[in-house]
Amino acid sequence: MAIIDLVRWSPQGSKTIYAWRFPETNLSTLMQLIVQESQEAVLFSKGQIVGKFGPGKHTLNTENLPILRNLFGIPFGGKNPFTAEVWFVNKIQTFSIDWAVSKMPIHDPDYNTQLPLVAGGRYGLKVNDAEKFLIKSVGTKTEFTQDDLTNQFFGEFSTKVKSQIAQYVIKHKVGFKYLSAYLDELSEYLKSVLNPFWDNLGLDLLQFNITTIDIDKSTEEGRKVAEAIATQASMSITGHTWQQEQMFNTANNAVDGFGNGNGGLIGGLLAMNMMGGMGSGGTVGGGMMQPQFNQPTFDGNNQGFQGQLTGQEQQVKMVYCSNCAKKFPNTTRFCPHCGDPYNPCPKCGTDNDQNARRCVSCGTPLQSGGVNCQQCNAPLAAGATFCGNCGKQVQSGDTCSRCGTTLPPSVKFCPKCGNKR
């Protein structure tokens, strides 16, 4: 068996190798050991460390390895064979280790629910204690690569990362929407927490970066959460509500079905009724499921529709007939379905029976002892010059048939002689 007189390691290829064992174990004193920069050589014999050597050219003999005399009885001086393993440890600094963790459920303080998250980034390691690293990490392998390192300790590493991210979010009450603003601070926090773990293995955690924290879209639950968050953001930007979006989708489906011949007449009418009921600003006006109490509103002085009428200009609204319960425009004086006169409430515009004392919708008194408009039959306020409902000018100058006194529009008896108007 040949005796080795020269031992060295020159790494080849692009993969990162942290430790490499020289393939031969038959060594001799006076052997030349060459250790390159960023390397450290460690000799093991009979389960013990024989010696450690830094960068440079070394000659092995019993002078610098006195333990050989104890292990093998090698005399001082001369060339003598012995058996040992030579390990080369790469102490170069690396910053290219990618990491990722999934299935990380965290209770979000903003949405007040549990979100399935994933996180990823990059970190760098350097061997700071070759002896500890070989004993605790490498074991019986002939070479130990970066992939061996990450695979061997992935379980403990990922558990610590998940736990610390969850604790940070809970402690600082940072919601998912703001996590991207805390990536730098969170990275430094995790580096300080994880460094003792790597130090125990003879490694130094040089850098630890979190590059992304996002919703876990690999599961059905995660995809639903991501879609809900995207929908909420869209509604916040456009200013519409969830109920309106559902109505838009229903109307679109009805229109598509009608156009393809699948929805029939009912689908088309449904879509037209829903879309026709959309008022200004995206609010639902006289469309489907419009309640009786959601009628045109008047101001408190019965002068017109509050925020809707200017003079004789009137926005068309749909009201329910008090007689036949069918809808008709509030601009008509009579119901086009049954001919019943439109008797609007001065506050909410609801049509009421002619003998009703209070509005059936809001309870506003209707018969106050005044007179009604000759055009739309709406009650007229005392001293009003124009009708608050239709805008028609009130006839003035009426006189008492007995004494000729000018009568105000709001009185039923002459204030001078008591004659009935």
C-alpha cells in the first residue's frame, strides 16, 4: 500500500462544498500538507483530533504532531507511516442560500382572521469552528455540500422561522397589509434569533434576509383568501359595495344568458330591471327589490325634494300606488294602472290614500287643515307661492263670496265674516 507524501484540496465546479475528506488514509511523517486560503485542515486518527492547520504549506512530523508518538509509538525524526483522515473545511463566506417556508397560518390583526402565509428569502453562512462543524454536522460523509446542510437542518430551521414570524406579528400587531414595510426589521430580528442555532453547529450566520411574505396560493383556502383580499382592494378603489358587485354579476350573467338564448325572457327582463334601477353614484334606485320606504324625500318645509328638486325640475322616481300597489313615476298626477290620484307624502314622497291622516311609510301627518294643489293635489304649506310637489304657482287673490275679503290659500273660512270658502 502506497504511502502518501503530499495532501491538498483544490475545489472544482460551481457547487459550494463546506467540507471534503482526502480519499487516502496511509500517511507518513514528513508528509507535505498544503492548505489554501479560506481553508482549514483537520487530522483525525483513532477517533481523536491529531492536529489543525491553517493556510500554508506544512510538514507533518512528530515535532508538530507529538500525539503521534502516543498513538503509534513513532520515534522522533525520520519518515514513519501512520493512519489518519485529513479533512479540509471551506471557510469561505457564502450569501446564496435560498430558503422558503409554507403552511404558516397566522392570525391577522387587520382582517381578524387566520391567514395561510408563505415566506422566503436568502441567507449566508461561514464556518467559524471547523472542529465543531465536522463533529456535529458532517459525520461520516466524504464531502458535505450546501445542499446537505440545508436538507439536514431544514426541519428545525423552518420551525424556528415560522414560530418567530408569528410571534413578531402578534407582539407588534403588524397586519398582512403592512408586513412589506417591516421586512428589514423582521430580517434583523430573525437573524439575532437564529444565530445561536447555527453557532452551536460551528457556523456563523452572516446575513439573513426576508424577501417576501405572501398568501399561500397552493391551497384552495389560500386562493379564496387571496381572491377576497383582491376583491376588497378593488371595491375600495372603485367605491362600490359587495352587494352592488353581486348585483352587477347577476345582471351580467342574466344578459349573457339572454344573448345566448339560455336566459329567456325572464333573464332579460331581470337584467333590464336591475340595471335600469341604478341611479347616479352607483346607488340602486327603483330597481329590483326596492322597498316601499325608499321613496323620494322632501325637505322639512314641504318645498320640494331635498337635494333633488330645483324649482320645477324634478328627478323621476318610481313610487307604489296606494290603491293597486303597482309602480308608476312620481311625475304623474294619477296612477296609470288604476287611475287613483297620486297623494304624495310631503316628507318621503310615498303615495297615500286620499283619506289617510298619516303617511303609511314614515308616519308624517298628511291632513293639517290646509289646502291642496289644484294640479297634483299635494298639501300646500301656509303662505306657499309654489307647490312643493309639482312646482305649480299657487293661485292668489281669491275673495270671500259674502264680504269680498281676500282669502289666503291656506284657509277654508273667511277670517272676517266666517263664510265657508
